Amino acid sequence: MSGPFLSPEDVGDIVAILDGSDYSELDIATARFRLKVRRDGDGGGWSQEWQWAAQHAPTQTASTAAPDTPEGLVAICAPLPGTFYRAPAPGAAPFVEVGSQVQPDTVVGIVETMKLMNPVHAGAAGEVVAFVAGNAEAIGHGAALIHIRPAA
């Protein structure tokens, strides 16, 4: 597979259509992926969540050994390009800090892409040891965001 079936621009078009409707959620499932687009509780924006079908999973996942990852650590990588945020809102407490214990489904940050907030999950159990990307930093797909020490 050379890239996602839907581009960020495609998702932006879907959100624009939904903005003009009464719908608050859309769930698209195909043999390659599942995309959930949901209106935020305050009605001010949208969030999205991608799930790749196992046979079509990208080679770079949300938790992987990135090239610059120190030995013995695992990098939590950006699932798509955008702006990385450590907290759910300005002034809010960060999702995790150095020393935090995480599980594979723990949300460790968000990536904003085309005004959509996308949760970043740890993907592995362990302890947060460093932030590679800064808060509000523009990042590319697959960029290392956080290093964790995997649980034994």
C-alpha cells in the first residue's frame, strides 16, 4: 500500500459536509481501514480516529523502534502529519509526563490535522522517559514524539 486510502484533504472534505448537516458522528469501515469522525461535545470542532486493518497496517505504527531511538526504548510515533499537543486543551494538564506509566491504549497526546484532533496512543506498556517532539510542534507522519521504556 503506497499511502492512506483517504488523504487528510479527503477527511477535511468529509468534515465540511458534516458541518452542514445535523449528524454528530460518522463511522466508515472498509476492508483497509476504519475511520470514525465525531463532533466534539461543545460543537466547536471534530475529532477523528483511524484504525488500520491488520493486513494493511502501515510499516510505521504508533509505537515502533524509530531510527534515532536509544537502545532499550520504544518510540511513540505520529500516526499522521500535523501539530503535536501534549495536553487536550491550552492550559490543561498534559496527558502524560516523564515518569508516567502507560498502557497500549493510553492517550499520550494529540495530533491536529486539518482542524481535526487525533488521539495518539502509547501502543505499548511502559514508562515515559522523554519527549522528542515539543508541545505545539509541527511533525511529520511517523516522527518520533515520545520515548518509553517498555515494561518488563
